[in-house]
Amino acid sequence: MNIVLNGEKRGLDDALTLRGLIDRLELNGKRLAIEVNEEVVPRSQHSEYRLHDGDRVEIVHAIGGG
């Protein structure tokens, strides 16, 4: 399966949920916003949301400051 992740093509060995992608990218515990095909996916849906071939995924890290 192939997706576009933050503008770069990326091949995945198998179908994943967003939670699985977060785990694979070692982003656990980070404050993230994730958009798939220009739609924000709420954190409460990350475990159920399945990625599909050709999906465009954008992951943004929330950074605090002041």
C-alpha cells in the first residue's frame, strides 16, 4: 500500500490504522493533529481509522511556546 505522508510518497507493508502509523513512526505520546485527504481525524478515531492506498496524510506536531 502507498500513501503520501507530509508530501512524500511512502510505501507500507500492510494496511494500518492511524494509531498503527503513529506507532510505526514512533510518535506515541506526542501532541499531534492528523489530516487524511484534507479532513481532520479526531484523536478518538485514530484506533479505528483505516488507511487506504493513495491516502494523503498530514501529521502536524503541536508545539507550545510563549
